[in-house]
Amino acid sequence: MKILFFTPIVLTSAIGRVSKLIVYELQQRGHEVVIVRAEEPSCFDSPTHPFSCQIEHWNNTEQVRLQAEQSDLIVYQIGNYYAYHRGCLEWLPQLPGLVSLHDNFLGHLFWAWSETVGRPHALEVLAALYGTEVSERFFNHSDSSSFIEYASTAAPMTEWIAAMSSAVIVHSSWAMDRIAHACPGPVEVVALPYDAPFAEHTDMKNQSVSHERTVALTIGHVNHNKRYTSVIKAIGSSPELCSDLTYRIVGAIEPAMAEELQSLADQLQVDITITGAVNDECLAEEIHRADLMCCLRWPALEAASASTIEAMLYSKPTVVTNTGFYLDLPDDCVLKVSPETELTDLRTALERLTALPDERHTIGNLARNYALKTFRADDYATRIMNMKHRIDRSNVVGTAASVFSSTLKRWGARGDPAVMEAITAPLGLIS
């Protein structure tokens, strides 16, 4: 089977890293895969994840169309960052396919898209999906935090992408209703595949227990919804944690945010270290050296948390928010914090993990065993092929339903339930 696979592949894209794993497994099954780079053209000269297949650029219109005509399946990897997914938005309306949805909030993707197609058209899309009141409020926010707080609930924009798709794969169950309602084809939950290439690196593992204070770690781009201030406040409220725990923040960070977090930590006498962005090997060393990890999100925007999966693969006990993707994780593999009692729950979890090294070890091992069984690229590749068959069956049903409904309309039918049941029941046998 030939598969046309739209994805960012630039090295800084976590979705590109996931795509590398999926494409390799599809090739292992004998499928031919052609990559279509989805990033803005300005990214095309940047270093990329390694792929051993033909690679096209989305703006090479003639070649992409030719490849699509020769393909049996088109797959799109879509997340909430326009610069990495512009090509998907350019082609999805023309070439509907199977969408892997990496975020359950696509407001930023939609906002940037609106600047390309024009605000009037974007307002029409918003009104059609959510009504006039939402369309009038969507773009009227003073800052990013207020925009996310409003739009993540009122207009997450997942329906916008789902409606253009032949089928959708999502990576957790928490936003399924919206997506399933909008998508004309099948929708399935499939666990995000991820790897931890340095997890078994012996030299790094030997460094992980060489410190006197317990080390808590948060990784990834630093923004408010990862709850850094809550972690600092929880530590600062506990004399034991202030005495025994160091909090490390590793990832790209704006100077104003770094100053804000450091100032709060100094005020509460919390020992923190802010490193800024690091390369993959340094990140692996940070994870190995950590005793526990904090992967909090509020509001939750991602369909799955790659940093949490990575923490679990490294056998790290991890504190998460009891929302979104994290709801699907077993309670014995992570420590869950309620958004309603965040600071209290967080303090309790951190005190527990700091005081009980044996429990850290037990939870970490359970987490790793679960992650190894669950977040697998081979399973993901299998599920993609299963979805291909479901799309084909759905197309047969859709075509048959269209033929029957047009015939009934010519005969003067007006939607009699008994008549519709007589038609749709047999179609269920092939759906």
C-alpha cells in the first residue's frame, strides 16, 4: 500500500519525532510511504528527523497532487502550531484523509490560519461551528491566557479539522464527543507512540542518585498552563519540602517568565534552577538525575502529554493534573492532583514522594511497564491500517445512503422514521 504522509519533520517538532516512529513501522510492514513536509517553507532548510523515504514539500503542488493520485491512503499529523502544520491546512480540504490529532485545542492554529485566509472567512467558520456570540468573542482577548481560558472550552476548533477529515485518530478519550460528532467517518482513540532513546544509557543512569536533596523536574516549553507557580507555591508552603527538595525547570523560557518564577521562588525560599532550552542528550541527563517529575496542565490542551510518557519510560514517578489525557492513566502509575484542590494535593504528593524513596521506585517501575506496553509505534501503525479499512467501509455506506436518499426524495419521501429504519438497518451490516 502507498501512503502519503503529511507531517512536520523539522528536528524541533515533537510531532516529527512521533512521525519518524510511525513511518518506520509502516515501512517494516512493507508499505511505501512518501512524506509531505507540512512546515512553513522558511523551515525547509532546518535540520530534520531522519526518514528513509521520499520527501516532498507541500508547496510543490504538481508533485503532491501526483503522489496523492497514486496513494491508497493520505495521513495528516496535525497539532496546534501553524508554522509546523500549514501544509496540512492547505491540502486537507482538497485531499481529505486520516487525521492524527495531537492537540485537543487548536485555537492558535486557527488564529494563525485566519491571518492567511482573512478574518471574515474565519468568522464565518466560527459562527457555523459555535454560533455568532462565540465568533464575536473569539478574537477579542487582551492576552494569551484569557484567550486560552475562553476558547479551550467555548471553541477548541477540533470540530473544524474533524469536519474536513475522512477519519480521526485521537490520543486520549476526553474530547471524543466533539470530534466524533463533527467527523463524517470513523474516530478512534489510539495511544500516542513515543520513545526514550537515552533511557537505558548506563552512564546517565548511574548519575541519577548522586545528589543529597530530592530533585523534582518539569520539562518542555515554559508556559503558564504547566503550573510552575503552583509547584513553587506548594513547595514554599512546606518546611520539609523547602529543606529537602530542589525544583529544576528545563526548557525554552521567555526572560520575563524566568524572572517571575525566580522572584516567587526567592520570596518563598524555594530552591529552583532554571536552565533554559537544552539539547536532547542534556535533557536525558536531567531526567535521569531527577527523582520525580511534575507534568501538570491546566487547562489541558494536548491530546496526549509526550513529557509524561517520556517520564514514565524513564521510570520516574510523576505528578499530573487529574484532567484530559491524564484521566486515562492508571492511578497506580502516576499521582493525580485535582484542579479544585491543586495546591493541597500537590503539596501532599510532593511530600509523599520526597519522604518515601521506595515508593518512588515502585511507582516508577509500574509507570515504565505500563508505558512500554501502551505507547507503541507498532500498535499505532496497525491501527492506521485498520482505520484505512474502516474508511473504505464508511465510504461504501455513505455512497449507498446517498443513492437511497436521493431515490427516496424523487419518490416524494419526507423522512418517515419507519422508512429510514428500513434503509439504514441493512447498511449497518457493512459499516
